[in-house]
Amino acid sequence: MDNTSVDNMVVYPNPATVQLNVEYRAEKNTLVTLSLINTMGNHVLQNKYTFRKG
């Protein structure tokens, strides 16, 4: 998934305070890097996840 492909992703709530939920439906088995960036432009979190199709 590139930086502009978000049709199959849902992120909520917005704004988030303590917990953020990310739902992603993979079209195939894939490795996804999730980066969270705060309003100051600082990387808060970066993790890699393996998603299975579906």
C-alpha cells in the first residue's frame, strides 16, 4: 500500500486522546508499516505488521 491508498482503511476516533483504532482490509497477504505522526510533525510510533488477505 502506498501513502495514498486509503480506500480500505478506517481510523477512529478522530481526534484520538488515549486509544486509536485502525482497521485495514488487505487484498493479499502483505507487510504493512504503520507510522503515527503528531501535529508537530514528530514520529510517535512506527511498527510493521503482517496482514493476511481479508
